[in-house]
Amino acid sequence: MKKISILFILVILCSCGAVNRQIMGNTEKDLIKQVSIETGCSSEKIIIIEKIKNFGNATYALDVCGKRVVYKQVGSVFMTALEADKIMKKG
């Protein structure tokens, strides 16, 4: 029973968004780099306005060259909120 409890705790810790971000290396710098590539906006002109982090995912509101854009992190992947919502509706 003790082994099952320890295994259960390890599974919960590994699925935690903060732990996932540390292990997988997904950081806000990675988000800004991705947004810069996708939008053609210099990373110096991208500012994180607001962020909400949950278990295994996060939502970021960004100022991208003067335009407000929302990105979501699902697991270890960053995508626009519109893309994330489409995927969730299909599933």
C-alpha cells in the first residue's frame, strides 16, 4: 500500500504544470520567442500583460507590437487561444 501511495504522489507531482514547465524547459522566454516567429514581431516588442497558470496549462495575454494576443499553454505546447479552443472542441 505504501508503494502505491508513493507512486500516486509522484504521478501527481509530475503532472503538475510547474514541474512540467521546469522539466520540459517551457518558459515565458520560449513563449515570447515562438510568438515573435509566428507574428514577425521583434521579441523586444512583446510584453506579457497577464498570466494565469493552472495544473498542466497556462493562459497568457500579450502585447505583440501594440496588438493584444492570447496564447495558451497546453502541456508543453504553446498555441493561440483560438487554436487551443478548436482542438478542445474536437476532442
